[in-house]
Amino acid sequence: MPKPKIEILNDLLGYEGLKIIQRPDIFNFSLDSTLLASFVTINKQDKQIIDLGCGNGYIPLFLTLRTNAHIIGVEIQTEIADLATRSVAYNHLEKQITIYNEDLKQIYKILGSSKFDIVTCNPPFFKYKKDSNINESTYQTIARHEMMVTLDDIVKTSNILLKDKGTLAMVHRVDRMIEVIETFKKYHFQIKRLCFVYPKKSSEHALAMLVEAKKMGSSDGLKILKPLYVYDEKNQYTKEILKIFNYKKDE
């Protein structure tokens, strides 16, 4: 007999008035998505943003705190896209956010090409093989492994969707950094901002990186930002992370 599907209505971190519907049996939004939504540069002239592989809509919801631009989320898994759609409706953000239950590789056929100012993506981090030993649900496998979409697919699609000089912002694992750089160059993206994310100041290696690039951008102007540390030596979130979470200092 299948387990009942349990949904939870959570606050969107420390931001009053924003809620998100989650399913513990699928997955909840991640720190990676939070960091990406905070990291991406958004200017006043940016009017169209698209989040590829939006999951339950966390990045689109977070971005409404930073911009009045129209935001589109694309999610291939029907049940997860439904969570995103209902979270948007719960927050009365239907006029600003639109969720598409579609394959991101084909979304340009629906929305058109060279239409967007910004693409964001928290992609599957791990390569997928049929003999991979994966001990998780199908939902999680699709979200975390390149089963249905690859890094190449995402960057290629971003090139199609973005206007010239448009921004592609992505979070990824450091151990795939060379592949990320090469794939960006393949599709005419020049990296402009790069931030390495470390578990702690005492950590020997960064685990993640936040990357921002411009379509058809110039080859100069790369900025390496100061490292971002997630935990202090007491295993508590650092002040920088708590600021992103919008938690008050005395909480």
C-alpha cells in the first residue's frame, strides 16, 4: 500500500509573508538554490527572468523579493511543478510568476528565443549512468543526476533563451569547474563573476561555486568574489548566510 503524500506549508526562510509548499518524500529547497537566488545580479532594466528546473518554485519565489520582473519557472516533473504552481497561487503572485510543466530543452519552442534578460539554474550536479548506484527516489534522482538533462543541454538552451549580453547564473560543484567553463565558452558565454562556497573557514576545499556569465560578453572583466563560508567553527550558520536567510541577529 503506497505511503500517503504529506505536504507541508513552510515559511520561505526568514521572509515574512512568503510561504512554500513542500513534500518531504520528494525534496525540500536547498541551500544551493538560496545562494544562487541571492547571488545573481538583477538590474532595474531586467524585465524577463527564467529559472530552468525550478523544482517547487523556490528561486522564482525568492526573486520576487528582489525584482518586479516577470519570472518563469520550468519544471519537467509534474507533481513538483504542481507544488510550484500552488505555492505561487498561495502567495498571490500569479501576475509575476508563471510555472511551466515542460522539458526545459524544448521551452524555447513555447516561449521563443532571445526573449530573456536572465536565466538562473540550480542543475543536477552528478553525471548519470544506467549502472549508477542511486539510493533515492526517482524525484531526487532526476533533480540531482543528469538523467533527463545535462550541463550541455542547460547552457545550450540558455543561449537560445537569452538576449545578447543577457545573464546566465548557475550554482555547481567545484569538481566540475573545468567542464562548466568549457561548456560556457562553447555556447558563447563569458564568465564575469565567480564565488567559491566553503563549508567552513577551516575547510581545505570549496564544494560549490556560484557562476555568473554574459552571453556574447567581452573576455575581460572577471571578478573573483570573496569566499562564502556556510558554517562557523561551532557548526552554526555564519553571519553572511544568516543575512541571506533574513534572520535577525537576536533570533
